[in-house]
Amino acid sequence: MTGLQIVVLAIVQGLTEFLPISSSGHLVLVPKIFGWTDQGLAFDVAVHFGSLAAVLLFFRQDIAALLRGGVQVLGAKVETIEARMAFGIALGTIPAAIAGLLLAGWIENNLRSPAVIVVTLSAYAVLMLLADRYGKRSRSITDVTIKDAVMIGVAQALALIPGTSRSGVTITAAMALGFERQDAARFSFLLAVPVILLASVYELGGLMLSEGPVAWGELALAAVISSIVAYLSIDFFMRFVSRIGLLPFAIYRLLLAGAILYVLS
């Protein structure tokens, strides 16, 4: 990978990982525009660790509370909000973890195509609009129940399909369950932590088993850039989602779907 390719793709990954606009859709379109080859597993590992660092830093107080809650859960006490949240996020991670282990290979071989990405970009744009328009927006993150967490976790498993957007589908599910926009986003990002961590560790294992040389300097650059950009994108989204809603992102998804069709036609 060239320096320009690393910088551009790291920015794209950091910008799109937490916005509900699909990182996979952009990582199909951008290399096609520039005529670049696939970025490879090592790059994926680097930018995923960068994204993980960003969300951990931004939500550090929430993460600390969840860790305290996790200790309570291990002691068989699910009595506080912290413990209930920690238990809910743990349960909400299970559907995506199981789906990833069982279906990731099949999805990679059969669904990672521009046609699938165009369909999912468009379909979830409509669902986002419906949830944003008709969701009651009367519940806060402290109202999250175990049932809510599992349902949002099942929705998160759908994000394995390229073009879906993990944040998009989980925020949509949370809003459909009646949560405020900002609280839906907050829970979505917290739910992302164990999934991104598991995916990063899994990919790192594959990288360690590979026989090719690893350009650690390039990977460090990609991780740092994606982390900074991801942090800024989270900050932007959390500041403005309550006011702007999901409409701009839904429109953008439809435009992106059209752009992919145009570029690849």
C-alpha cells in the first residue's frame, strides 16, 4: 500500500465506522475510484484497533461504569443500572459473535458484492427514516432492559451483511424500541466495543499466522489516523444527532448506493 492509500482508507474507515453510512460501502467505492487493490487483512486489523481506541477513549466514563457493573454481575448481583447495562451488553454481543463464527466465511464469499451493498444501503436507509419518523423517543439509556439489549444485539448481527452499517442497524433498532436518538447512539457505540474487540483479536490471530512480512510502521499510521478520525466522527454524531436526526444519513446512503451503481456499471 502507498502512503496515500493508507491515509485515505484510514480516514474513510475512521469516518464511516461509527456513522450510520456503512464503512463497507465506502471501502468498495473508494478503491474502485482510485484503482487500488484490496487493502488486506493487516490494514483491517490496524483500523479496527484504531476504532476501538477511539470509542474507549470517548466513552471512558461509561466504560468504567460498565466494568464496575461487570464485577457486580460476576458476583451474581444484577441490581444496579451499571450491572444491568453490563449484563445487557454481554448478552447483546452473543448474537453477533455466534453469527460471526458461523457465517462470516460464507458471507465473505457470497454476499460481499456491490449488488448486495447497494440493496442493503438502500433498504436500511428506508428503515432508518421510518424509525426516526415514527419512533416514540421517550426512553433513555437507563431504561434499557435485558430484552432490549438482546433485540438490539440480534439487529447487530445483521451488520455482518456488507452495506448494512453496524451503527445504523443498532441505532435504528433502538429507536424503533422507543429510545431517544442520542441514547440510541450511545448504547449502539457501547455495544460495539466487545464486537470490535473480538473481531480485532480474531483478525490479529489470522495476521500472526500469515507468513508474509508485516509493515508495522504503516499499520501504526493507519491505526492512529483511523482512531483520530473515528473519535471526531463520534463526537460530531453525539453532538448533533438529537437535532438533525437520521434523515441526512439516510439520504447519503441512497446517494452512495447510486454512486456505487454508477462507478461499477
